[in-house]
Amino acid sequence: MRRVGLARAQDDAMSRAVQAAGWEPVPFHATVMEATQAPPPVDRAEAVVVLSPAAARMALIPEGMLCLAQGAATARALGDRPLLTSAVPQAEGLFQLLKDRFPGGGNFLLARAERSREHLEEAAKGTPWVLHPWVTHRERVLDPLPELPPLDALLALSPLQAEVLGPLSGSLLRFAWGERTHRAFAQVGYPSQGWCEPELPALQRLLLSRG
């Protein structure tokens, strides 16, 4: 079985999806997420829009506030908080959920990483849905970097991971989770051999095509 390194634990849903596609998932972390401990940027909001499991874990979300989660993994990380989950696990689907749930608009917190693609902010400009960006966490490169285990491929899950893993990859295959990560590989001179939309079925199709 071919081995792919990725920043997920063996029992993570992504690792299970990788295994179901015929690859052995090998945990390999070149970066770490750090909480900013920043308070919400406004005192009052209708709800908090949560873009990732990391934001769900690290945001100082006020007790009882409604959360709008991007995908099932983010919903799981929010635990028993009151929440709604986007049917489409992407920012576009999350904005549609926001409009459907709050047709009259309002003020909303947007819990996100430091290097978010900012799609929601752009989509909401000039609309009744006012988003207040709330940088809850940032990604940092580990220093020193861990030694690569025996692998056949590396899967980068963020642009920063691609920037780090590209120079480490040597002759290994390079896969990218999302188009921004794919572009980051190319920008550092190590083009990927394939990328997928940030959805587990798409990742499985990519790995099956390369198996």
C-alpha cells in the first residue's frame, strides 16, 4: 500500500477516507495551529460564522451564541453549541445558509484563520449581511521541521503547508487540498501532481486516480 503523509491523526475522518482510497495515511505535521486568544471584534452579533474545525476549537465564542458551521467536521468540533451546518462544505454554501437563515441581514462574527481566502468578506460587501472578521488562530511552521518518514506522497492541506512541503518533497508525489494550496506549490517551484476540491469524496477520487 502506498503511503501519503498528511497533517491528520490516524483516526481522523480524512485519514479514514485516505485509507478507503487504498493509501496508507501517515501523520506528518510541518505546521501547528495557534490560538490568537482575540476577543470578538464586536459586542453584539446575530451569530458566529465558523469556517473550520480549528476556528471552532480556538474561538472564544460567547455562551449560547448560534454558530453557522462550514461542514460536518466543523460542526463536530463545535460540540453541543446551538448550530446550523452548511449543506455545501464551502464558503459559498455557508453564505447561502446565512442568507436563508437571516433573510433580513444583520451583524455576524466571522471566525477564521489569519490566512483565510476571504471569500465571504468579498461576497458580503455592500449587502445587509455585515461580517466582522475575527482572526481566531494562525498557522505556524514548526522549527525545527520533523524528519520525513518513508513516504510515496505528501498531501498539503493549506497554502502554508505547500510552501513548506514543496522543498521537502524531493521525488515524492505532491497533492493539494484545494486550489489555493495547489497554486502555493507552484509558487514555490514545486508543482503538485494533483489537487482536489476540499471535500473527502474529491480527495478519494484524486488518490484512486494516482493509486
